[in-house]
Amino acid sequence: MKIVFLHLSDLHLKQGSHIEQTKIEKVVDAINVIKEFDEFVIICSGDLAMTGAFNEYKQVRKFFGSLISKFMSTFNYDKF
């Protein structure tokens, strides 16, 4: 079984941060080099939000939603 671990750190997202789809696509393209894997795990350490304000965590949720959605569509992953 091949498992991919993606480690992200210190996102420091702010309210109103623009989440660039091109950056998400580049992360997915980097994982796509591996080609075949059975599972993937996203690990995020450090600060997710800039100050910890509620609306900043909405941005964090939006970021991870976009990232996971792109992973699932790119790799035809439906195990959620």
C-alpha cells in the first residue's frame, strides 16, 4: 500500500485572503508526479489563521475544501 503524506505549514490565512487556484493546482501537480497511490494524508502544522479570528478560519476551511476537492477530482478519489 502506497500512502502519500502532504505536509503544509504555517498558512497564516487572513480574512479576505484570496485563495489562488493556481497554487492549489501546483500542489496537486506535485503530488501527481507520484502517479499511483492508495491513500493520501494532509498534515498541516503551525498557524492556520493569522490571528485566530473566527472569519480567518472560514478562509482556512475554504482553502482545505478547495484543496481536497481538487485532489478528489484529479485522482478520482471517492473514499470520503
